[in-house]
Amino acid sequence: MSGSDTMKILDDLISTLNKDSLVKEVHACVFWTAVVSRHCGLASTFHEEHPYHRLIKDVGNLRSRLAVELAEYAKSDNPLEASIGMAAINSLIDIDEASCVEENAFDILAREGLDKKIAIVGHFPWVSKLRAVAKRLWVLEQRPGQGDLPAESAESILPQADVVGITGTSFINHTIEKLLELSKGSFTIMVGPTSPLSSVLFDYGVDVIAGVKVVEPEKMIRCISEGAILSQIKGVKLITMINPKHEIRNPKQYQSINDQNSKQNEF
């Protein structure tokens, strides 16, 4: 496990979690990883790029361990272990739904980014639609496609942006704290199922967390075990937590940029 002090945000997250819950199930599937403990937590599944994968620590014996111990895997430099760790963290968070709204990340970014400079870390299916509302749009990606910038461009791009969307998978590859540091002063939203719905993130400058709550674990696990991509996963609902210090625009005052997209399981 990496002991880097750059992962203080993970230490702070883990310090708030229930210490007594046991791991009931672990499912490391092709696109998604799920851990069932106090609740059911979901995270993206990351693999190493080369064909020879490192061993998972204590594989075959993860059930019945304390889930908070499994949460420590999030600090690992083995991306699959880190995926398991983030799912474990999410399985231990008691989501305060009273402080959440059911609205997807795209609509929030479209409203907050209207006629502004937007930077998105991670290529989401809806990024092209943001070009219609943004003054300027940058997309940074580890594996850049057409029109994307390499992730290494973050240091020059993020300080220019008024609005920044950061994929929750930045917890898995341990870039989260650097990205948040570069985004200081911007409206910042964490996006995707890996994003922990915890107020701890607000202490690091996050304004909005757009994640998911697993409401039917068996249905969700069946889907991810059969290779589901996000839009195919059943048994989850979109949950958006807003930093109480940030007065977000009232969505009722603005027509949704993409009403159809709002009804779909997309971020």
C-alpha cells in the first residue's frame, strides 16, 4: 500500500467510516466493482495496462473482514485493489438523502457553465453537448480521443476554468488531490459512481458530488456481473449532494438543457 501523504483525503474519508461493519460480498467485475458491507458500494474497475496483473492481497479471504480494513485498499498503487477499496468506502457511507437532490451532473454543469469556460477530467458521453452552452470546453483524458487533451495538460488548463468536472475515478488513480488543488477558485463537481457521497469532500473545495446510491443490491450486482455499462445498471439511483456553503442555481428557474438525458442513468 502506498503511504503517500498526498492521499490525506482518503485518510480523512476513512476516519469517518463505521469501524464495525463486516464485508459480506466483493464483486470485481469487468467494468464495475461492488462491495457489500453496511450498505452496497460501487466503483469503477481499473486494471493495469500490461497483460501481467499483480496479485490482489488476501484474495479469497476478503469476506468477513472488517470493511474499514478493505477501505484501506483505496491507497494501493495496484489499480484493481484501489477499485475494491473505493467500493468498500462507498459501502460504508451513510448517505444523508435529506441533503441531496436527484439531478444529474450534466444538467448542473450545463447551468453552472453557461457561457463560461468548462474543463472536464474524464470523457463522459455527454461532453460534446456541453459545447453548446460553454464559452470554451476542454476535455482531459488519460487515453485521449479525438478533440481530447492528455491528462498531463491539467496543470495548464484547470486554473483557466470557471467550472471543473472531475471523474470519481481520480480517487483510484490517486490524482484527486492534485486536480482539486489546480481547480481552486472554480465551481467543482465530482462525477460518477466512484465519487464518495461524503461531506469530507467539501473540505477540499468540492461544490457538488454527483454519485449513485445502490437501492437494490442484488439487481445491481446481477447487471455488473453480466458486463453492464453504466446506462445498463439497474438498482441504483442518481444522488447529488451540494455543499451547503455554495448557493447553487435553482434548477426550477432554468429549463433543462437536456430533459431526455436527465431521465437516463447517465452522468
